[in-house]
Amino acid sequence: MPTTGARVEVRNLTKRFGGFTAVDDLSFNVEPGRITGFLGPNGAGKTTSLRMLLGLVRQSAGTATIDGQTYRELDRPLTVVGSALEATNFHPGRSGRDHLRVLAATIGAPDSRVDELLELTGIPAAARKNAGGYSMGMRQRLGLAAALIGDPRLLVLDEPANGLDPEGIRWLRGFLRHLADEGRTVLISSHMLQEVEQTVDDVVIIANGKLIKEGTVGDLRGAATSIVRTTDTESLIGALRVADVEAVVREDGGVVAQTEDLRLIGDVALRAGVPIHELRPLAADLEQLFFSLTEGTNRNLGDAENQPAPVMTDAVDGHEGANL
């Protein structure tokens, strides 16, 4: 049965730690049925923003809502939001299965739900071992299983690929895509665009706590282009312009044509009698673009961004924060 995802709206979100502003007037949306990458260099304010969304840190200004409600206003929040902000928030002497059973008991879920998630995340063989002996990759999978215990409509993950081997990363991509295809909302943070560019649909890039860019991965890539190499660049460029295709010569002598239609370029070159030595799509270097957008913005947060999430002393009715 399709699941209706929860829409996240962040508006003018700000967090100050004394005289330091960790998150500065941040606004963006996260849409249902899509995977959104929340990206930025280390210390950009990503984790602090997620903690405010999940009710673990009180904002200085602005709002962060889930279907129009703050986390603390949600009825049975674990059935709406599942989160994993760190892969160490479990009792090291407790088995992975028992860790999940405790979480399941808080929302009245049966043990069969625990067994289902152990199978789904690929850790049934390790389920009876103490979680303190898990590898980082196994801890990530246990954290993901914990986030899914309430069958939530929104999944929030902080650096979920940390500690995963290439096979695990491939599995994670497919698993998150499956959740989004069911209609759920998936929000994942990372400081490396390369880790998530094959996974996400949308990106929100921040630096120094401020929004740098928001849009689809396609928007980030820009217009589709192709690279052509020939010994007669002037004739090729002229022929392409007659065919309404703009083209320019790069410093290395390659011709960049403003189209991804390789057949069109080949036909134009053939009619013009221009030899072609190379013809291929020119993929945007998203990693380089990411670094250019955030270059020089990294900062030393001291203790602000990297402190464990505080427990809010005025929380009531089980709304003290997300299931980390």
C-alpha cells in the first residue's frame, strides 16, 4: 500500500550558541516521495539543523515543521518520523534485537516487526550479538532499523553511508529509493556530494549555517552538453550554429556543444565533412561544483556543532526528541 510522506518546511531557522550563530536564517522544503540530500562541509550546521527539526535543540528563531507541526506537537511521533543521527546510541551490552524490542515496546509494535526489520536491513545473523561489538557498518544498519520501527512517513538520516563498504553503500541506495518510491519522505545529510549524488533527487546545500543552493540534482548539473574533438574546430562550430546548436572551444581544444544529442552532432559533422576524433556527453563535475560553492566556508565550531544532543528538560508525554 502506498505511503503518504510527510512534508518538511524549514523557515528562517536560526540557532545561536552564545555569540556564535550555528544556523543562520535557513529556509528550505523537503518533499514527499523524494530523497533530499542535505549537504555542506563539516561544521556547516547540518546536524544542528536536524536536531532542531527533531526537537532535540531549541531554535533561537524560525520554525521547522513536519506536515505543519513541530516534532513535539506530533501525536505518536515515532510513527511519523524515524531518525538516526548517530550510530552509537544504544546499550553496548544489549543485543541488536533487544535494542529494537525496547523501541518497539514504546509504541506497542509486536516482536514480529523487529524480526521484519532485521531481515530488511540485512543483520539477522548479528541480531543476538551485543551491539557494542558491531562494526560501524552494522551499527548503521541497526540505526536504520531503529529509525523504521514505527513505519514512519519521514526518515531523517545523518551521514548514513559512514562505515559502509561499497556493497553496503549500493544496498543503502536501493533501500532508500525503495522507501521514497513507496511515497515516504527521505532526508539524508552528508558532507560529501559524491556519496549521495547517485541517490538523491533534490539537494539543499548549506555553509556557515546559511543556504547556498537548493534544487534538483538536474538543476545542479545544469544544461546538458557534449564534448567533441576534431582537427577543424572552426568548421564544426559554424556547422553546429547553422543547426541551431551553440558551441565554444575549451582551453584544451575540445568543442563543447550545448546539446546531448550525439546523433545530431555526428550528422552535422558528416554533412560538413569534418572529421570527429571524440564525441561523448559532457557530465558535470558535481563534486567540483560542490567544492566551488562551499570553498572557504568551513569553520571551527568549537563545541557548538559537535556536542551530543541535549535532553530538553521541559519535554512531556514522550516528546523529548527523536528515536536516535
